[in-house]
Amino acid sequence: MTGVATPQFQIHGATTDFGRLGVYSWQANINMPTVFLHHSRSGAFGTQTLLQSGDGIGSLEWAGSDGAKFVEAAGLLVTTDGTPTLNSMPAKMVFETTPSGGTAALERMRISSNGQIYMEGALRVAVRSVATTTVTISAASDYFLCLDPTANVITANLPASPSTGLTYLIKDCTGQAATHNITVTPAAGNIDGAASFVINTNFQSIAVTYTGAQWSIN
């Protein structure tokens, strides 16, 4: 986002009810209310010109008053992600928030045109399937570990020096953990006070988040 701008169409209200905008649908079918945000590079009303890679398509912005002016708090924006062609508009969606003491919203999560998810700029793989006896979980690229203990037990090692708030989902995806356990082990610290956590029930899963001192089971 580029900061707070002045919109051409505005709704002002001094009470809760007058500060709201609603879109309602009364149809006996699956259709839903829709807000359209469209962009053409034409420069003229009603005409079409192809967008280029990196062009903005639409955005939503939230801002709060600091006592003197409205300042940016959070944003959601969509831009082209790749080269648009006839009937194809590759795009990415970016989520932004402003940190405490910050003066502008920063990217926190991005979904690219190929479906990859980035958290604070680092690629987080949606699903990684593993069947080997040992897997070291990546702080930069992993998020959901889909483990297959059909042939052997598995040790899943959490990353060393993780950043606070880092979260992983770890699951027995084949229903064999009762026979071949999955042991989740931190490189440092513990998991809710324990040295490790054992998945020993078929299709069991665990979500863990690093709190800055230890891994906490969600």
C-alpha cells in the first residue's frame, strides 16, 4: 500500500449505523452479493487495454486516526503476478498490517499466482509429504507436514532458532502412527514442558507454535 488516499466516493457517519456499508442479496439460489474491483490500462472509460506484470488490480485499506490524521493500519491488495494474456490474468494477493510503532503497513502474507504461500516474505509450502525415517522441518519453507509412517517410524525435528509465532501442522496422513509412531522433537527447548511429543494414534495431528521460549501445542 502507498498510504492513505482521498477516495472519490465517501460515506460519512457520526453514529455506528451511519458508518456502515451493506450489500444484501435476496435470491432463492446460490448467488451471492459481489463487490467488483476492475482495472484496465486504457486511460479511457469503457475501453480495454491489457495490464502488465506487477500492475495493481484492486485493494482494500483500513486506517485509524492518530489524533491529527488517518494513518494506515492494514491492507489487502491484489496485483498481477506474471504476464497477463487474453483470457488469463495471473494474480497474487497480499495481506499487510502495521506493527506497533510503525508508520506503514508491511507485507505479512502473500498468496502467489501458482498457489504458493509466503509468510513475511519467506515461502511456506502448503503441504510437504514425507515417508523417510527422519525429517528436519524448514523454518523458511514448511507449514503442513503430511507424514507417512507406513513402513517405518518417523522423527520430525523442529527447526533451531525459530522466530516467535512460527507455526507448524504435523499429521499422520496414512493412519499408521499406532504401528509406527511419529516423534516430534525440538532442536532446542521443549514442547509444553516435554522433551518431545509422540503421535501414536492413527490420523492424529498436532499444531505447534513457538512462543519465544518453547513450543506450545495449539
